Amino acid sequence: MIDDTKIKSFLGQNGISPLPKRVKIMQYLIEKHNHPTVDMIYSELLHEIPGLSKTTVYNTLKLFTSKRVAVALNIEDNEIRYDADTATHGHFKCRVCDGVFDFSLDRDQLPEIPLNGFSVDEYHYYLKGVCSSCREKGLG
Amino acid sequence: MIDDTKIKSFLGQNGISPLPKRVKIMQYLIEKHNHPTVDMIYSELLHEIPGLSKTTVYNTLKLFTSKRVAVALNIEDNEIRYDADTATHGHFKCRVCDGVFDFSLDRDQLPEIPLNGFSVDEYHYYLKGVCSSCREKGLG
DNA sequence: TCAAAATTTGTAACGATTACAAAATTATGT
DNA sequence: ACATAATTTTGTAATCGTTACAAATTTTGA
């Protein structure tokens, strides 16, 4: 359980007015760090924030990514997942159970882009396959 | 201009009946290697294949990716791009002009996944930023 | 406290993708 | 080659994630 105050000041430092719903959504992202979809955030926070609108979740996540306090993951074909961990790290998607796993990765482990004059501000390293749990069950 | 015969035998070798529309779509992917969306393939091939249906393009690409003669790229938030180059290589997306650029990359330049018992069968390395052309124009 | 600015809501629209049944094409056996 | 079965294609409708937008609400700051 993270202190509200810390999240409020963190948002404020990043140019985001720390409105109550924004604080709750950021708190959700940080505490669960489960790469949620918009629908997951919406349906789980609805219990805690009655009357929450899905549009607010969309708006808030767009704001978070534009201010770079969260990152959008395109590891699925059909929907965007979000991650409050903006440090470079890798993501693995299991094609059997659909789970998304983090793994640590330093920026300097990744090769530099061999294109002159390009500036890079986001690094995404996605692996797909079968996770250990599904393999043990003989799936995949 | 690639020989039809080569594409037909390539598809056949990969367990895909080399029906005429499939051959044309594969030929498009190989010759243009422009990471097209379904809509790009559909609208450009419509001139060459009158009566082509967009559903056929979707079906064919699903078949190609399941047989691993093409790879789906999730470098955009909203739509899937396709690449007939199934060898590992990197992709750069310019957030100004929306262009997608390839860059070479060996599998062994990428770090191994530090997760025991996981099997990996797809590697995606996506970078985002501003391309040299847009930077020269002072954009981004 | 009050008015202006910003945010949230709810509904409708949008666009990519999928479902599905009918029509067309291709493959198979004789 | 022919008939038939199996596969593929088509076109439309449905689905689902996301965005647009105007009205209602909340926040901000004088």
C-alpha cells in the first residue's frame, strides 16, 4: 500500500494535476504492476470509485503516457496494455495462457540503432513463446 | 519482379496451397517489403485482382503468420503491419511522419531472456523516436 | 464566494478485425 | 474429363477497443 501523498507529489512533479481519480489510477498501476488493459483498470477500480467512466480511464492513460509517467505496451494484437515502470525492461507474452511477464534488461544490453541521425526515445523488447508453467503442463 | 513459380513452391513447402490470390499477396509482401497494413494490401492489390475481398486479405495474412511465412508487427497502437522477412531484425517507428524503418540486427545481439524454462519463438525489437529526415526538417 | 478553466461523464461514432453463411473455386476419385 | 467433396472467397453484419463531443461536474484562483 503506497502512500497517496507520494503519488500526488510524483504526479505534480511531472506536470499532472493530482486529481483523485488520477491518483487512484496511478496507484493501481504501481501496486499491481500487472500490465493491465483499460478494461481491467476500469472494471477493478469501479468498485473503489463508483461512477467512474471508462472514458476517464482512457483520458488519464493518454495523459500519463504523454507525460511519460507510464508506457503503452503493444504486445497484443488487439489491445493496449499499460506499465507504470518506465525504466527499460523486457516483456514476454505467453501464447498459451496469454500472460505477460516482465524481465530485467539494461538499456546498454540492447544494441544501438544502426541508423544515422535518428533519435530514439522508446525501447521495446518483446518476446513471445510459451512460459515455464504452460510448458510444464505440456501445453505448447 | 519475382518469379511466380518460386513463390508457389515456397508456399507449398510451408504447407500453404499456392492459390492465385495467396501468391499475389505474398509477392506484394516480398517485393514491397513496406510493412503494409491490411488496408494497404487490399487497396493496392484491388487494381490487380478485381473483386478481391478484404476478408480474404485478413484470412490470408492469418494463414501466413500461423505458418510463419510472415510476421505480424505491433508497432502501432491501432493496426497490425505485416512483414514477409521472418529473420530477426529491428523496426523503428517515427512519431512525426509515422514511417516504419527496418534495421539489421542479429539474433545474438539481443540479450537472452533471464527466465528459466521459457521457450521463445518470436523476438521483436521496436524503437520509437524521430527519423533523420524529420529531424533535419526541425520537426520533433 | 464566485466565475473561469479544467475534468468527467455518457452516448454516439469510428475503425480494425472477426463471424458466418452463401457462392465460387479447387482438389479428388473414378 | 466429370461429378462430387473439400476448401476458399465473398459480402455483410457483428464485435470490440478506442475516440469525439457536448453537457454536467469539479477544481482552481482571484
